[in-house]
Amino acid sequence: MLGTMKTSRGLTFFNIAIVSALIISNSAHAQLMSSAKQSPLDIYRDCSFHDGLEVIEVDPLDPGVTERSVETAHGSKTLQMLAGNRIGFAYPGTAIFANVKAEELPPESWNEQKELLRQNFAYLLGSSADFRADAISDRDLLNLHSEGMTKSSVSGGVLAFYLLFDNLRHVVVTVYLVNQEPSSRKFQTLDEFHTLETRFLDTYAACIANGSR
């Protein structure tokens, strides 16, 4: 793990990201789940968790949307996409714990798009004094690389942010682990959050890497 990079800038981009991630349509979820047609992105919503965590919302990328902007130290850049889903995970009786974006990127520009996202990650980490760098360390996940950051306190909207690069499927998975009101979350302390964080990341990454459903 790397040390925290100190800066006076706030979490503007995190605030924007989490507000965007939380706008998930129930009607789109119902339509998607009732469809018999399988999507290459289904695997990222179909993983099973043994602690009660489950998918409660799925929102596919709007028709015709093929790109989005990402901020870097060199200014705003454009990420190209072929398809995408936003997926909301929650424990029973609680608010959303994990907001996930699974985005299929063009195979021919996979390496360039990964580098762009790494630049975006470095920019966000450098703008976030309360976060420290982190990653998934399972050596068996040979085709799945990760970069992440986690917060040093239970405060604010986003408590952890991870990028998972699925090299076999050319899919990048962006994970936001989010805070909630104490009465509507499964954790109360930072240690309890870290336990759930580790459990989610280990289970989800193994599911993706193994192609499980």
C-alpha cells in the first residue's frame, strides 16, 4: 500500500461520481432481468454472496452512449465504450453498499483505455487526502488486475474506490463502496467496514476471474 498523497483539494469528482452512480432505474432493472437475452455483461451482476449481499438494481447504459469523460492530470480525456451496466448491491434492510459500473471497452484500444483509467485513478488519489492506495492481492487472479483506494474514516459519501481490469473480456469494473446513515448500513466502525470491503472484493473478483454465475 502506498502512503496518502496530501493535497488541499477535495473529493469533487468522487461526489459527482457517487451522485451519478446512485441514479439507477428500477424500471430498467425489471426490464433487463425479465429479458431472456443474455448479455456479455451478465456475469458482473450474477455473482453470488454468502453473507446476504444481493443485486437490487441494474441500469444499462443509455442507447447510443459510446463514451464518457475522465479527468487526468493532463485534463479531461474521453473513454470509449461498447456497452455498460450500473449495478447496485445491498444487504437486506439496508441502503446500497456497492455501486458498480461494468463497461466493455473496444479490444483494439484496450491497453490505451486502461492507461487512461490508471491516469484518472492517479489523479483522483492525488486529489483525495483522506484516502490511501489499496489493491486486491490474490495471486490466483491472473487475468484480473486492480487498483484501489480506501478511506481512513467512516465519513463522506464514498469510502472506497476500485478499478478491476478484466483482461480476458476487455471489461473495466469500477467499484464505489459507499457510506450510508448509521441506521441504514450494515457496518458502524471502520474495522467493520473493512471486513465487508475485503469480503466483497475477494468474492466479486474471484467470481469475475472464474467466470462463475
